[in-house]
Amino acid sequence: MVRETLEESKLERKIQELVIVALLAGKFEGGFKFHLKEAIRHGATREEVAGTILLTLPYCDVVTFLKSLAWAKEEGIL
């Protein structure tokens, strides 16, 4: 189902991965880290990843933001 959904989407893969990163922020560490790496692999910059994580702050909560920031730092992406 995941593969089919990604293939059907009209968004470029980099954007898909950044959206998934935002959706998984602070929730599922393994999936979050996997999709961070996929976003970078598909051309996302560190600045775009940072911007995606920053967008979670007003829409989620501080804990989600800080947890996601820490996970990205653990992966060496930020």
C-alpha cells in the first residue's frame, strides 16, 4: 500500500519524504529516522529538513519538536 501510494502521488519524492517526516515527527523514531535519510537521498537539503521539523512546532507541541530535532541530530542530519 505504501509503495502504491507514493507512486500515485503527484508530488516529487523529496517532498513526499519531507511530508512523511512531518507526519512521523515525535511519534515513531525508527520511521522518522528512515524517512529523514530518504528525504536526503532524494535531494532534500539539511535546511529543508530543518524547516520541515520547525513547522511541527506550532502544529504539534514543544516535546514533539524537541524530540524530532534530537533524532535528526542523532542521525547527523542537523
